[in-house]
Amino acid sequence: MHRPDRWGVLQFSTAEPGKAELRPDRAQPARDFLHRVYYRERELFKERKAYAPRFDDLSVSPPAADSPLSEPTLAVTPTGFEATVDLKMPDGKPQRWRIDHEARVRPDRPVKE
């Protein structure tokens, strides 16, 4: 019963009940990675009363070389922390995703190459 923020999927459809196909969340790899960062930062904050300023301090494995995710960034902010990672979308363009100390995950503007 832990981590209710990670439960379930909600998909709206105009199709008849039982006729719609579930469309997978293309951003799931970014969301999963950023939530691992969030939970680790939360653990460290309980221990140290400070957020980790570098990924090396988190003990979170970086995205694999064959992952659709880029090298992440991490920053301590005046109110907490923010982590970002770029996700290569099916069209080949990257989309930046971020999470903050309140577990808010959101996409950013498209990344310019």
C-alpha cells in the first residue's frame, strides 16, 4: 500500500465501454527514473536534513546507454531540489521531464538540439 502516487492509469476515451485499447504512457521511463531520484532524495533529507546536490551522492543508477533517457541533471533549489532528464520521443525529438521536492513530475518545453 506504499507509494499511491505510482498506482493506476487513467485514460479517457470516446469509445464504447470495453472497446478502447490502452495507450501506454510514452513518458513512463522518465517518470520512473525521476521517481527513483525523488524517493532517494527524500530518504537522504530525513538522514541529513539536506538534499544531495549531485547524483553521485544519491546512489541512483544513471540511465543505461541504450535507454531513451539522457544524462540527468540535479539542482538544489531555495525550496528543495529539482531533477531533470530528457526523454527521446518516438519522433526522435527529446522532451525534458522534471521532478521537484514535492514529487511534481511534469514535462518541460521541447529541447532544442
